[in-house]
Amino acid sequence: MKLIGIFLFILSLSACTADRSDGVYSIHSIPTSGGKVAIVRFNENTGETWYRKRGKFKIVIDQTIMPSGSYSLELMSWSTGWGLLRINNETGETWVAKDLIWEEIIDEKAALITQEK
């Protein structure tokens, strides 16, 4: 019964936001396999992302410095675990987290335009 209460509390936190001096943060949660819950904290202005592991938030690594902007995050549940997608709402640039490292998904049309220049 206690576990159900904790689970419902965590779900109620899903996608709630709080203003901070360095951005707007949101927290996302979903149930995963084995009765566990994935919890992710996200800075909507910088795209910085942290995942909860053993009671601590650990950063999802960016391979480049992200410019300030407007970012959105999708947290997805799969049969084998969970995954993350991030998009820059202004440019459409999109990333997927692979092994908790952000990897850009190349836009084929944008890549062709760049090659033509």
C-alpha cells in the first residue's frame, strides 16, 4: 500500500514546473519494467537533463555546449527500460539519449542544404 502511495505521488509530480533564476525546470516520471519508476529533471531553457539513480540526480551528458533557448523533453517507457528525446522548440534540432549521452538526430533535408552551400 505504501508503494502505491509513493507511485501516485511521483506521478503527480510529472511535468510540474518551477521558476528558477537560471531557467524553468520540469520533472518527468513514468513507470518502467519491474515496478520501478524513471524520474528525470529537465531545464527547459538550456536542455540540461538529469536522471535519478540511487537517490541522486546524475546528468545526461551533452557532447556540445547547448545554447539557451526553448527545449522540450519526452520520457518514454519501453519493455526493456526507458528512453529520452529532446527537441529545440525554435530550431527543430532533435536529440536521443543513447547510454545516457545526448546524440543529435540529423535532419536529412538540413544536411543536404548545408552540403549544397
